[in-house]
Amino acid sequence: MKNIVIAAGYATRLGELTKDFPKPLLQIGNNTILGRMLDDIDKIPEIDEHIIISNGRFANIFQFWAEKQHFTKPITVVNDNTFTNETRLGAVCDLLFAMDKLHLDDDLLVVAADNLLFFSFQEFVDFAKEKGTSCIMCHQQPSIEKLQRTGVIVVDDNMKVLNMEEKPQVPKSTWAVPPFYIYLKKDLDLVRHSVENGCGKDAPGNLAHYMVEHTTMHAWPMSAGRFDIGSLDTYYEAVEKYGKN
């Protein structure tokens, strides 16, 4: 299984802090946002490589960082050759770009690189192995306002996904979907042809939505929380709350 880190965005909401530096490599205490995530994922026996998808502005910074790390699994940095937020490929096309460039034909763990997580991805991988299907994560979100800004799923008693909507005005459940996915090798042909068949390009949830409509997917309820770093305020809050941990 390959660990695919989607990190080709430009984090415009963080202003000058990320004008010339990638958000995933911002410091939280004595580690980076991405470093904290890979500390966990690197321990998963099924993972044999970390692949970081970046852009033309930040790829060299990721490469310099990667060369100084001491993870047990190798790190490969992929440059999508874009240089501005206006010309970015979008998360789904970045994934397809890396799959094509590296000729990937493995199970894929696909993660966004701007979260602090308080659970292990090993649980997610074990869940996917148990179900034998591609999988997404989910968590209970009581706020209607927040549900209207994310993916929302309906599941059966076995956590099989019956329906998924992106940013619904009238959510059909309180199961929200964070940006973490497992796409099994048997479903990669669907992934490869998703955009040409109408899948949205920008948010990674667009692909999950497409896959739910074309193959069997299950959803793993997160066993603990996460902290999404999406703005200057949330970054400084993370430094204050978790920088000493």
C-alpha cells in the first residue's frame, strides 16, 4: 500500500505565512504538521512508500525536508508543475497525475496533509482489510452549518455507504467525511477514469463521491478526533494547544 499525501495546494488563507512555504511543513512544537502524520503512518506494516504530491513552487522544499527525515519507508516527492493557485490541477487531478507518473498499481491510502490526528491510521487500514472494499472515514457532526460545508454520507448498519453528497443544503445524516481515503487496487481503474467521466477535480471529496456511486464503499467511524488547520487562527491555536506535545 502506498501512502499518497495530497499537498499541492497554495494555502492562500494563511497569507504571508505560506506565500513561499508549504502549509504541511509548518512547525507544531518540535515537529511539522506532515511529520506528525507520517510518524504514525510510517509504522503501518502495509505501507511501503510515502508519496507527496506538491507543486512547482514547493516541491524542492518538500524534497529538502524529505532528505532529512528518518522514516523506515522511502519518501517520493512528485511535482505537478503548477506554480499558482489559479493554475492548480486540483486534488483529484493531482492524484491521477501521480498515479500516471509513477505507474501506481497498489492499494492507496490517500490523505490531506493539513490535519493533526488523535488516532492511528492503522485502525483505518485494518477496517478496509476487514471489509475488503475501498473506504472513507466519517465522524459525527451535530452542526448543520458545518455539515453544509463538507461531504455527508448515509450508511447502513454495516457502515456500507448508501449515499454521499458534497456540501448539502439539507444534510441527510450527521455523518461528515474528512479527507482520508483508501482506494483498493481493484478500484483503481475507476479512479483513473473518474475525471473523464464527470468527477469534479478540485476537492478530494469529489472522488469519494464519484466512487460511492460506482463501487461498494464502507465508512470507518473515526475512533478519536482531529484538528483541521485551515486558517491562521487555527494554525496558531494548534501551536498553542499541541506544540508542547
